[in-house]
Amino acid sequence: MPNRSECEAVVRQLWPYLDGAVSESQRERIVAHLEGCVNCASHFDFAQSFLDAVAAARPHLPANEVLRVRVMSALMAEGFEAQ
């Protein structure tokens, strides 16, 4: 059974994990932990269900390229880097 500090570390990383914003080694550690920890798996299930519900609820609007360019330009002017 995983210890509490390990569970806390995994739960803190769930949102970045779901966003694909963790390293490969972190991803592997999180996946391995979730496979063996029912408590943390329930946190993951909630987070994934939440993201699925948000995606299903958003209106499906056509992409506005002009707006995207304006937003990206504003973000880059503030120091953000495009990925």
C-alpha cells in the first residue's frame, strides 16, 4: 500500500498529468501508482470525468483564426512562449 506522502504527490500532479504537462518519468510513476492505489484512482476518475463534462458542455464554435493570432500575440508580448 502506498504511503500518504506518495499519494499526496500523485494527487497534486493529476491535473498536469491530464494536461500532458509532466515528464515521461513522472507520467510513468503516476500511472504505476494509479494502477495500485484505489484512493488515488478515484481522484483521477473525478478529474477525468470533470474534464470530459467540460468538453461536452462547451459550445462547438468554428475556430476564429484572427482571434487566435491576436491572443497569441498578446501572450507572447507578455513573455509567454508558444508551444
